[in-house]
Amino acid sequence: MKRIWFFLASALLMLSAAGSRDTIASLDRAMVHAVGIDREDEGYTVTLQVFRPESSGTETQLDAGKANVFVITASAPTVGEAMTLCENRLGEFLFIGHGQVIVLGEGVEPDDPRRLFAYFLSSKESYLGIHLACTEGKASVLLSAELSEGAVAAQNLVNIIERHAENSSSVSCTLLDVLGCGECPAVLPLLRLTKTSDSSEGQDSESGSEPALTVSADGAEAFFRGGKQHLTPEECSVLALFDGQERVNVLRVPTGRGDSAVTVRNGGLRKSVTKEGDRILFSFEPETAVRNDQSLETLFDLAELEEYCRRELQGRCEAFISRFYGDEKTDLLGLCTMVKSRYPQVWLDCGGDAERVLGLCEAGISVKCEIK
């Protein structure tokens, strides 16, 4: 008798959950590859790249004759309302999983991320580790562009971002990074559409063919309250020295037979902070290494190469400090966060004003480089 009541109770629970959004069948989900957000006068325009399962070909190979994504757009006063409009038009729930990306167009600034990304924070179908990026112009143009291979641009955007970040020419940023950046500005990789062609311009005009489109992620944009600032690839490489992850820098080193590329790997970071009177002194010692091999020994004097790489990275760091902590007072290394945790009274005396705090700080960087 107890077993009968157990099976009846289980059946009732299954029936009651059948219409719940918490148990969405996979066929009722629209698989979103990328989300583009553009600022408009009346609100926001959202552009979604959605996976098209009917164009996926056989089980072992995609149908090269059809694009396996399509683009849908909607406009509304808020991003959340625009996302809901797209969901209603599709007749499916939007699923934004691991390895996808949100692209912010010009005019969209994540100075209030909890308001801007409220839809993604509240949706059970959105992965909070989703990548964030920004672009020149409109995000809708980037997500609707056809690459030279015939693929839609954003299908491989995450891989492009990660490769540039690993080579220290850009950064990698997720929604969780922006929510937890504290006093530091959000720094997003900058995506660009670039027209290229193997043939000359004259041949392109005669044949009537469109120039090939590629996507690059060199550089980044730092968003802070009141504006944004552009970071060059060299400035991104300085951030890479401080992020605690393994990154590489490819430096162009002159030789007697022209320039040669040398890969410098980021290592550990030693840092300290002390207070002397009214000044707060920061000391950073990034450690880098060049892996020794026979090609280096034939091209360079190893001691001179070691010193050249050290000077190159040291110069980038000094220029970075001079710009962001001297001229523009933008805290990209998290000095204010360290002051707030280490010397809370100083933070209170400055009224939580980051610019006043930075006025008390001095940052010194000494790069170490070894050939191993």
C-alpha cells in the first residue's frame, strides 16, 4: 500500500512540474550564440544570433550550403524588455550557455552593470560567465557580418578574444568580472571588423566582389563613470603582467639580419604596499622568462636579449603608470581596492573618492626577465 501512495505522489509531482519554466525541454530553447546591445534614443536595440538546427546538416558534418545561425533584433526601453520581445517572436526560451558572448556597441557603457545586465542576472537560462566585449560602431553590424569563409562573424568570437588575450594584445572579460571589479573600471576587449583581400583593389572593383571581412580583437576599452579610455595592445600587455594568469608577450627584437620575434612568458608577481606619512607606496615586481633554445643562441647574445626584453617591458609599464596614474587618474591596477582593504581609515578620510586616494599613491614597477 505504501508503494502505491509513493508512485501516486511521484506522478502528481511530475504532472505539476510539466508546465514549469524550471523544467524546459531542450526543444523549447533557442540556443543563442551571441547578444549585441546598441544604445538608441528611445532605449536599446538587441541583436541575437540564434542557432538554426534545421541547417546543421548530417550528424557528422554541417551543411556548408546553409548558414547554421540566423539573426533576430528587437528594440525596447530596456535590455530586458528587448530580450523578452525576441523570446516572444521566437516562441522559445532564450538559452545563453557557456562560451557565448555579449557585444556592446558604441554608446553602451556598463557603468551600472546590474541594471544593464539585469535580464542575464535573473534568467535561469543565462550563464553568468558569459564573455563581454565592445565594438566600434554598432554591435548589430558586427553580428550580422559575413566573414570571408561564409561564416557569421560571432560564431568564433570567443576563440578570437581568448587567443588575443593569451598573446597579451587584448584582454578577456566575463560578466562576473564586471560585477566584481569593485573600484576598478571594467576593461573589455575591443572587436573590429576589418576588410582585407588577397587581390588588388583594381581587381576587386573589376570583378565586383566584396572585400573579405575578418574580425580582430587588438586593444581594449576601459569603462569608468563618466567616460571610457582606449588601451593599446602594449597597454593590454601591462595588464597581463598583473592578472596572475599565464600569458605571453611577443616582442620584436632587432638582430643583425633584421627583426626577429621573441616570446616572453609572464610568471609570478611580487607586490607590496607601505605607508610613509601621507603617502602610500606600492611596489610591483613582475617576473617574466624567455625559454632558451638553439634558435635564440644563434640569433642573439643571450645576456643582451635578456636585458632588451626587460627594458621593453619596463618601458611599457612606466608609460602605463605615467598615463593612467599620472595624467588621467584611472585605477586599472586595483590600487584603490588595496588601500580600502589595507588602510581603511585612509579610504574613509578621502570620502571614498578614488581620485583623492590615487593622489596619495605612488606606484613603482620593476620588471624581471630571465632566459631559462
